[in-house]
Amino acid sequence: MDNNSVINQKLISVERAASELRRGGNIMITDGDQAHMITSAELITDNRIDKFTTLSNDNPLVGLTYNRANILKISPRSGDVALVKIKGYMDSGVISSMADPADDLINIMQGPFQVSDVRPGKIHDAGIKLCKIAKLLPAAVFSGPIENWRALAEQNNILCLDADDILNHTIREALSLNIITSAKVPLAGAENATMVAFRPDDGGTEHFAIIIGDPKREQAVLTRIHSECFTGDLLGSLKCDCGEQMRGAIKYMSDEGGGILLYLAQEGRGIGLINKLRAYHLQDQGFDTVDANERLGFLSDERIFEPAAEMLKKMGYDKVRLLTNNPDKVAGLEACGIKVTERVPHKFPSNTHNDLYLKTKKKRSGHLL
């Protein structure tokens, strides 16, 4: 099997594992000869806790990200993951509430939680990453080390993955993007528009480019990186400025004679639509958009720029005039090999519903508004 086939098989295995995790199933993650079973803390059941305990003759552990552990006043031993002992009083309801902050303000006195003596390792990092890939809350339940894990996995039809394959998945998937098809799609703001569809080798996350006019490849093309926003782009939500930014970019590109809008499947700054709605729920409780994401256990922004860069390269573009207020997009795109010759401001007036959101982007995320 050639190297590309091996990588493709690894990509597919991670997608299968993420799907299994979303159904509440178990996955075996390995690192050399060591293996631990994991499952989602969000979807944990009492029966699964008992099974994990029996499998490893040891108490299972809850793995939380640094941000979520910080909210629960749990100090991680090292790295970005805190491992918490599952004590006798901690049933599935307690564990799922450790992952989900929806009722934090009601259950203020959660715990006390005891950090495990086990130091987090690559398997634990990979378990949290797999939850993110599955668009679940980034919290997992880990068994202790499992002896004879190969036989156990085969007997119970449990999917086994190497930790490195999970940790490298997002970047590998982005670098495998290929053009699948394209078609003319006249738009309200730009009648001369073409949509180009991209799909990775594993058949996973698809992204789209909207080419306005016929931008020349030898020139820096006017470009907008736009993360999909179901609520803003489609429903016209007033909580953000995404819909205005998308439609405004298309109109501006048409007026300027051409450009490319990269429409990326990175809803909610990469956390997914359901988790974005969870963040909205927290905002209703008084938290700003950054605090809400971090309270859920995520980084304030989970997006990556490799998909955007790879799409541009596959279409033959290597330099852009970037339509953005976010300096991180400029730095991120340049780090992926695309030259940004100019940052073009892209501002719209606020309303009573998104004024705090835009102020937070300026104050805490460094947007130039």
C-alpha cells in the first residue's frame, strides 16, 4: 500500500471513530503498546461507567480541557488535559454536567473533584481531540490501561486508532482537499459567480469556493475567508454580523471586478452548530462570546487556515488581498504559504443584538473594528 493510501485509510478510520463516538460508542486509542478505551462524557451512561471499571480493573477517569477544568476549579497536573477520578457519588448525570456548563449557575458547588495521580499523555490528548472532531463537548471518559487490548477489541468489534492519527487528522484532512465539481450560480449580489466544491480524500468535511468574475492568477486576488454560519447566513440572525459580511463581500467583489469567497465548514469558529447554540445559551446567562466558548471547554477560536490555503492553491492562487478585520486570518493564511499583500477592512454597523458581540471581538479577539 502506498503512502497516500495509508494516510487515506487513517483519515477514514478517524471519521469512523468520530461517528461511533457521536452514537455513544466506545473507541480504543493506542500509543505504542499502551491502550485506553474512551467514550464521550457528554453521552456517558451508568452502565458504561461500570463496564469501563470492569475492563481495566481500575476506576475510569474523566478528561477535561484546561479551560473547562479551570471553570470547575480543577488544576490540571500538566499539559492541556485534567484527569479527574470518578468517585462513588459521581454517576453519569454528574459526569455529563462536568462536561456541559448549561447548569453551572444552578449547581455552583459542584465537586469536590480530585485530580488523578495519572499524568495526562498522548492518548488523553487524542481522546479530547476526537470529541472535538465529532463536534461533541470536549470531554471524555477514559478507562485505565487495558491488558490484551488487541484481543478485547477484536472480540467486541471495537475500533482501534493510534493517538497520532487522531492528533494529525484535521491538518491531514485539509491537505487532502480536491476539487470535485464546479458550476455557474448567479447570485443576487453577483450574477457572474461560480461555485467550486472541495472534498477531502476521506469523504469528510466539504468546503466551497465562490468565484466572482474571472480573477487573474498572476495578481493578488481579493479574497474573503468566511466560516459558515447557519443562523446568520441562512436565517438572518441579528446576534452576529456573519450574513452581512458574506453578502457584503460578494457584492463588494462584484463591484471591484472579481474575487473569491472561501465558504468553510467551520461553524461557530470551529465548534459546530449545536455547540454554538450552547454558547448562545451561556451568552443569555451573561457571558460574552469568548467566555462562552471557553466555558464549554473549547479555545476561543478552534478554526484552522489550512483548508483555505489548500483551496486557493488548488485553484492556482498564491497571493491575496484579504477582506477581513481579523489579523489572525492574515497571519494564519501566510503561515500556510499564501502571501497576503493587503488587508482590506470589512466593517458593518452593529445592532442592539450584536453590539456586545462586536465589542468583544474588538476588545478580546483583536479584531480591527
